[in-house]
Amino acid sequence: MRYPIPSKIVEITSATAVGHSIWLAPKEPWPSAPTPGQFAMVWLPRPPDGYKPEVCNTVPMSIAGWDNGKVRITIKNLGPTSKALLACQCGDWLGLTGPLGHGFSLDCQHPLLMGGGVGAPPLLYLAQTFAAQGIKPITLLGGTTENEIFHHDEFPGTVELATDDGSAGHHGRVTELLAESSPDRLYSCGPEPMLVNGLQWALRHQVAAELCLERYMACGIGLCGICSLDQDLVCQDGPVFSSERLADSREFGTLLREAGGRVRQLSD
Ligand SMILES: Cc1cc2nc3c(=O)[nH]c(=O)nc-3n(C[C@H](O)[C@H](O)[C@H](O)COP(=O)(O)OP(=O)(O)OC[C@H]3O[C@@H](n4cnc5c(N)ncnc54)[C@H](O)[C@@H]3O)c2cc1C
Ligand code: FES
């Protein structure tokens, strides 16, 4: 659907120190299950008690799960809108526009998933979709600390962690865990510098890769142009792009647009 459907919060789960998941029941059911990697625009129609109206922005959130019409999203505590979404309670209503964008392909027997930060939620749904087809993925998850890695205990298959402070798993970057791997496809979502490393590894090892970009979005439906990447719009042509497409990009890993269209150079 390309307009917000009133959706009731029916469950709050998987709390970490930096956020939690909510399950939403749309009043008007989505016609079919979303593809992993697709996202929804989430709108808070009324600020929770103690919050100002400015929190009523529409923000993109990946689909983290699907259960008979119920939609799961996982929210990290970042700025004003995510804080207000985390203050919502069971029984509150949000507006959900989705599913939007193009997701991951599923034609793979030995998938390797690599996620960082809020890249973990869409990969959880991807891993669960593979598991439902009898395919057990290997997943690499990274974060600043263990507390910042969403869902690591929920992934089917093998999971390896990497943390910047050494509080869990490998002490260092999640991309350093790639060295041991020989998958037939890499699926990745997270901060763009991590995706750039993943792309370089995939090209070096001639492994096909699909990368999910979490760029700034205002409308999510192809109207505002703020999410542009070269000639494409991430909200419509992505957020999942192939390694072939990104290998030719002038803007991937180098510049992006933020609120108001400001251009920001990405540093390493
Ligand atoms: C396709 C996609 C999927 C995403 N999935 C998730 C998810 O599953 N869970 C999650 O917690 N976050 C996800 N995000 C990021 C999320 O949309 C932002 O964190 C959120 O909008 C922050 O809003 P804020 O007001 O709380 O923070 P702000 O103070 O406005 O910003 C905090 C940070 O989030 C970035 N940001 C702000 N607004 C947006 C926006 N509209 N689009 C993208 N980035 C933004 C800012 O550049 C800044 O780095 C996703 C983004 C995209 C594009
Ligand atoms: S977010 Fe508006 S065109 Fe993509």
C-alpha cells in the first residue's frame, strides 16, 4: 500500500539497552508477505505524553518479521522520532505504509549474511525466510558492544559476533570475519562503510552480493528525490542493490543527502 494504514501495536519484544521490536497489526491487511529487505514508512500520528509534535515524522524501518499479517519492526534509540516510537505502548496506533522497495533475492543454497547496527533486523527476517525453506544461513553480526547487537539470539543457523569493545565474539570489525567464508552469495545491511568493505570482499572473491542501503528517506515512495544514488532512487530501485550495480556507482560510499537535501561526504 502506498498510503499509511492504521496499525495497532499488539506486542513489544526483544528489548536491548538501545531499543526493542514492536509487532503491528494493520487494520487493512497487506496483500501478501513482504520480501526480506523491503521496508515500511512508519508514522506516529500523535506524540506520546511528554513528547512534542515534531516527533510526528515519517521514518523508514525495515521489516524485521512477518507472522500471518502482523508486521515486526525493530527500533533503535537514535533521535527524536525513534525515542517517541520506543515510548509507544501496546494498544497505540501507528501509520504503516508498505511494503516498499525491492528486497533480497532468495535463490541461494549457502547464504552468508552480514549486518551491523540496524542492519540486523532485515537480516533476521531474511534468515528466518531461508530457514523456512530448509536453508541454514551463516550470519555475522557487528556492533559497538554486545548490547547494541539486535536479535543475535534469534537467528537460525550459525551466528558469529564482532564487537568494537570485545564484549562479545571477535574483538574488531565484523568485516574481519569475512576472511573465513566461502558462500555462494553475500547479503548485507548496515552502515555504508561496512557495506563498502563487504562489496570489495565480494568482488575480490568473485562472490555475488546483495547490499541493503539505509540512506536518508523523507517520502519513501519516489516523490522527494532525497534518497538518490547516482540515477537511482534507493526507496524505489533499492534499498537492496546488486554488487554489479554498486561496483559502478559514483556515489555509493562517497556521498549522501541528509534532511533538507544537504550533501554529506562519507569518510572512511
Ligand atoms: C530502508 C531503511 C531501513 C531502516 N531500518 C531501520 C530499522 O529497522 N530500525 C531502525 O532503528 N532504523 C532504521 N532505519 C533508520 C531510521 O529510519 C532512522 O534511524 C530514523 O529515521 C531516525 O529518526 P530520529 O528522528 O529518531 O533520529 P534523527 O535525530 O532524525 O537521526 C538520527 C540518525 O538517523 C538518520 N535518519 C534520520 N531520519 C532518517 C530517515 N528518514 N531515513 C534514514 N535515516 C534517517 C540520521 O541521518 C541520523 O544519522 C532505516 C532507514 C532506512 C532508509
Ligand atoms: S525518499 Fe523520497 S524519493 Fe526516495
